[in-house]
Amino acid sequence: MKPARAGTTENLSVSMPADLIAELRTRAGRRGVSNYVTKAVRHRLAMDGLAEIVAAHEADHGALTAQEIEEARRELFGEGTGRDAV
């Protein structure tokens, strides 16, 4: 089997609960499912990477304080992104 080149796609079969698939198709449209799932997986991988960074930092320096978390939230997302912001 040849290694995949950057930018190429590959088919993947996954199993999901039927109700989840129905909602996915409603939101993404039948033809947009691949794009929707691709974006969701990219987001999840980014969040997993962020969690790994936080875990490594906390292993070296202890738990993040509420102030550090809020400062990081502001830096990443801008002002007004506290938990009560919508």
C-alpha cells in the first residue's frame, strides 16, 4: 500500500448511532457530511493537543489558577468571553 500524499483524501467507514447520523445529515446536508465530520475531527484533535499542553504545563508548574485560565481565554478569544458570556 502506498503512503498517502498530503492533500489527498481517503474513504473511512465509521459506525454511529442512527439518531446522531440523522441529525448530522440534517445539519450538514447529505453531501456536506464529509466536510462537517472533517472539521469536527480537526477541532477535536486541536483540543486534544491543547489538553496535552495544559497537562504538561500543570505537571511542571502545578494546576492553572482561575486567573491564568481567564487570561488565556481572553488572549485566545478576546474580551467578554467569560463563562457567562454568550
